[in-house]
Amino acid sequence: MKNLTLRASVALACALSLAACGGSSGNLLLGGTVTNLFKPGLVLQNKTGPLLPVAAGATTFAFHELIGNDEDFEVKIATQPTGAVCVLANNKGKSGAYNITSVAVVCKTNMYDLGGKISGLDVNGLVLVNGADRLAIPAGATDFKLSQIDDGAPYGITVLTQPPGRTCSVQNGVGTMGAAAVDAVRVTCG
């Protein structure tokens, strides 16, 4: 008799502690993978449920609220990250008997042009670099554009090769890409 009363008390205590935590209508996890999230601000939502902020650099996510068997789900992007755009795959469906971890969030950081003006270049041979990006500038060029770079990425344009008999210098060539193209770099040759 004591053993039966003890078991019933333990079961009641477990049920009350679960109810005190808010409980849940389900027992299945809803989540998935995150790819290329380098910027802050991404917020996900399942249907009209609570918002789930996802940190920059995260590779997975899971909603705190569990879902039940045979329950519809629809993961949406409530807020896009700053300076990036994310898209969803496998974000709608109906749960079965297992956790759902197949929702995919794929992000792409916005990219912008990096370039500027050139003056005094009257011979071939000038080569500019930004990291691994190289650009040979022909004689008579008055402007240039290197490969696009990510919002928030650092850049540093320098002269790799001077043209024969000339010396070129770079002004405004170092910075961090903002939310718009950079065209204020100046290369002066003399």
C-alpha cells in the first residue's frame, strides 16, 4: 500500500512540475539547419507562434515550443537579417511520429561594388589588388571596379604592380563595406 501511494505521489509531482513549466501540446521538435548566416537580425516563426531570434553564425535552430503528431507547421521568416537575405526550404508540412529537423534556412549576404576613379594613367601595367582579387588597369582608364564584396567585409586596395616609369598611389582604399557601393577610391598616377 505504501509503495502504491508513493508511486502515485511521484506521478502527481511529475505532472504538476510539467504543468508548471507551461507544458506543451506536443512532443516533437521543429527545427533545421542554417547556412551562411553572418549577419545579425534573423527571426523565425512557426505559423503565428512565438518569435525565434537566430544568432549570426548559427548553423542550426529549434523552436522552444514542441509540436504534436499529425500537426501542420509553417516556418516563416519574420525578420530578415541586416545586410543579408535568407530563404527557406522544407518549411511547410505536417508532422509525423519523429522530430522535424529538415527545415533549411539559406542566407546570402548582400554584396556591393568596390571601385573608384583613376587619373594620370597613360601606360599599361598598373595592377590593383584587394585581397586575392586582382585587376589590371589599361592605359587611359578613368575608373575601375573590383569584384563585389560582402556587406560588412573589410577591404584594402593597394597597388600590386606599378606601370613602367610611373608611380601610382591609392587614397580612400581601406575601409569596411557598408550597405551601398563604394566608389570613392582614388588612384593617382604620375
